[in-house]
Amino acid sequence: MAAQTQVHDDPAIRPVSIPMTERAAWYIPGPLLLLADLLLVIVAVVAFWQGAAHKGAVHGVLIAAGIVLVIVIAALLGGITVVTPGRAHVIQLFGNYKGTVRQPGMQWVNPFSKKIAVSTRIRNLETELAKVNDADGNPIEIAAVVVWQVRDTAEAIYSVDDYVTFLAIQAETAVRHIASSYPYDSRGAENVVSLRENADEITQKLSDELTDRVRAAGVQVVETRLTRLSYAAEIAGAMLRQQQASAVVGARSKIVEGAVGMVRLALQRLDEENVVELDEERKAAMVSNLLVVLCSEQATQQVVNTGSLYA
């Protein structure tokens, strides 16, 4: 009977991929190899010249030596790699990672290896404008800019297929997740984190989440900032009217609160200085008149009462 292969679902015995970690590659300063290459060129020219001048076995030996020197010269030139500041070169030999060269300048590495250039400069990534429902279910439009750079060149090249595309997708995912986790506006509620009123806290949470998402790609998130945050067009008008109504109610509350305080102070001063004695009905009429004057949006007109209050 043929043996059957068992598939185990236990996570503890599943094969785990070992992440690549950047290490320094072996290299030699390029100017020394370039000088040696120039000396070999001179020797090769002399070998061909002397080979042409001789006959017989000496001719064959000198020509063969010249050909060998040309091959060596070409190999030496093929290993020279110019590393500019802000860039690193990942060295790969026959499919194996051999290290990374970060030292700027002219360096010489194995001429049979593959050199993969990786930018280590700080770069910006701006996410597309996304339409997301916030924690209250209101559609909002949000976008962010991510400041990032490659931290580990080996992980960037070998852990993911394309680290730039990987970062862009993860950034958009993180922005959508953060936007759907918090309301756009707290609407006056206390101890409620909102996207509009707690920008610093929101961007910090976005940076932390994005850092966790792209750590496997060897990318370091320097900073994140929201570049666009607004209600979607279909509800922008209604939300604007709601905010205006809330602002009007808040302003009215402040006006009434101040007017009541002024009326209380006026009655207290009249009572303390014995300017006039007012019964409860006259006090009510005075309070009504003062509140109308203090809370009215338009200028009030004076009315002279020539009769009695009790007439």
C-alpha cells in the first residue's frame, strides 16, 4: 500500500520562513583594484606586442598570456561598483544573499555577483483619497502622507515582492482602519477621541499601526500626517448645518448664562443699596425686561411707561 502524506494543521509544526537580516558584504576599495587593472592593461599590451614580434612557441605563449590578461581585466572591471550616498547595493551570488554594501565610493565585489541597488533615502508616500465610514457610520474622505525609508535592505528585497507597493497598500489599509475606528467629531462629548479634534493622537496611532504592518518589509516609518479629512460630499451640507446649529445653541447658552448672572447682580445691588423696594411682581417684570434686552439679537427700543404697573 502506498504511504499517505499527512497534512498537519498545528501552527507549532508548520514550516516557518526565516526572515532575512541585513549584514555587511565583503568588498575591497575600488581604487586599488582599478590601479591593478591599469597595470594589467599595460602588461597585456606588452604581451601582445612581444607576441607579434616573436615567432614559434614564444609567439603562442605570449598571445595566450595576453588573452588571459584581457579576461582578468574584464573580470576586475565587472566587479567595480560605485555606491552613491543614500543608496546601498545588495550583493547576490548564485541566488544566495551575500551581504549589503553601504559604504559610499568605488568598491570592488565579486564580479560574478548580482548587485541590486536600494535607495536608503527618506521618501514620501501620499495615499489615495479614500472614502470610509467613521465609527458613527458617517462617510468621510481621508488621505495621509507617510514619511519612510528602508531600514533593512535584505528584508526589503527578499521578504516581500515589491516593498514600495507593499508599503502603499499597507498605508491605505492602515488609514482606512484608523478612520473607521474613531468618529469624525466628538460633538461635545467628553473623553471621546475624534479624528478632527485629536489629530496628534490619531497620527501617532496611525504611525504605530503602520510600523507594525511594514516591519516585515524592512521599512521604517518616520512620520505620518493626515492631509485630507472631511465629510463626504453627499452629507457635507447636512453636517455643516448640524455644526452650525450646535454652534448657535452653544452661543445662546452662553448668552443666557451671562444674562441671568447680570440680572441676579442687578437685583442684588438694588437690594443692598436700598435704591428701590420691589415686590415679587415688579421683580418678575424687571427680570423679564432685562432678559429681553440682554438676549435680543436686535437693538431694543425704549418704552416709557406713563401708567402704573397695576393699572
